[in-house]
Amino acid sequence: MKKIIGFFFAMLILNVSFLHAQDDSQFEEKTPIGDRFVPHFGFMYQLINVKTEDDNLYAPEPIFYSLEIGTYYMIGHKNDVVSFGVDGNIHAGINFNILNSVNFVVQTPMFLMGRWGVGSTAYNQQRAGLGIGVGGTYTFMNYSDATVEKFKKGFLNPTVLVEGSIFARGGPIMGRIMFSVLPHTRELAPPFVQPYDGKFGFISFGLVYGF
């Protein structure tokens, strides 16, 4: 895992170095502020995991079905093929369980991101593309079921985003995988047991449309 994260960081650093070699005045002239945004909207399938200190699952992983909206803001590019930027999102999802209660989760992922191919800029019309992002995600979860306490907790995780894109009519369609690389430790207070620390993390799969 550490090697994978190191590779992602190395790719981003190479992108920054490469893009800074451009003529900045030329960049500003060719790309108006409004054209640096590549908005996206779609759906996410999210698994939240809560583990005890010895890495056993505290409870079955809640599955949330979420809507996603966000945008990629392109900071620099090379010939509209390779770009470096910031990607910000909001996810809001719901979960139903045997108690007939509605649980919800809200996430705000933010990434430094490198993109190649479709989606790298608003002008790119290649057939396919790839993207890699590193950043962080704040998650607030309201959850309860028959076996655990009712959670109303927020947690912050370092996060990696990997995406693959294809060009469709009007914009890119992106498949995304987003996962926490380190857990956030918060106190758990299950019924009839002394409180103890738990580890919060997640993995999400998404299909989003760029426009």
C-alpha cells in the first residue's frame, strides 16, 4: 500500500514539474477561468467500515447509495492532453436496514489530481482517459441497526482516487474508485460494554458524467 501511495504522489509531482515548464502567459491567454472547470455528477456505491483496535469488523459494513456532484478545476495543462488540478466533491447517501430506519452519510472529498486524456480539460475530446488523485475526505455518518449503537460521528481520512474515462456525446463518462488509506480513530460506545477506540474507513465505487 505504501508503494502504491508513493507512486501516486510521484505521478502528481511529475505532472506539476512538467506543467510549470510551460509559458504561463500563454496558458492564461488560452484558458479563460470559466473553461478550467470540468463539472461532474453521478452515483456512488459506498461501504463504510468500522473496525475494533484488533482490526475485526465492529459491525456489518453499512452500504450507502449516494448522489455525487463536484468539479475538476484545471490549474495547468499541456496541449489539452495532460493536466493538473483540484477535484472537489459532495456525496450524500442513504441506507435502509431491518429497523426500518433511514440512515444517511455525507462526504466532502477533495483531491490534488493529475489527468491524462478525456476530462483533462474542457476542450479534450480523446476517446479515453485516466486520472489519479490524492487528498482527504471528511465523512459524517448517522447510522443505527439492531447490533450496534447509533452513530452520529464525523471522521477524516487520507484518500486516494483512481478513475478511468471514456468520451461520450457531450462529455466524459468516468468510473471512479475512492478509498481511505488510513483509518480515523474515534471512540465507540456499544451497549453493555466499556467504550473503546474504533477505526473508521471506507471504499466507494462510482459512475459519474462530466459536462
